[in-house]
Amino acid sequence: MGFFRNIFDGLLSFAACLATLAAFGLPTWATHQAITYGLVPAWVYVALVAMIYVGGNLAIAFLRKALDGVAPLRERKRR
């Protein structure tokens, strides 16, 4: 039964990875579009890079947990 629990935990972590990419990807794209069309100044790219860095690190962490079969809010596999 623990095997299926690890698979389910991995799927939850993968869903968290996708949600993180959506939560950081859409505002990043919108910010890039605003800079491209001149709605905001070019120094906003600093915030854009910071948003990409934080979102990328979170997505990679959730993806690593998904591949290991660890739930999103846990540090290790359940027994």
C-alpha cells in the first residue's frame, strides 16, 4: 500500500510544480508584455528576473519531490 501512496504523493508534487509554473509564468509573461509595449519602464526587468528565479527554484524543488515520490509539504517519503 505504501507504493501507491508514494505514487500519489509524487502526483501531488507534480501538480504543485505545474501550479507554481502557472502562478509565476503568467505574471512573468504579462510583465514582459508590459515592458515590450512601453507601459512600464525597463528597470522592471529586475523584478522580472527575480520572479523567474524564485518561480524556477520552487518548480524545480517540486519536480524533484515528484520524481522522488515525496508529498509537496513533506521532507521525506512516508513509511
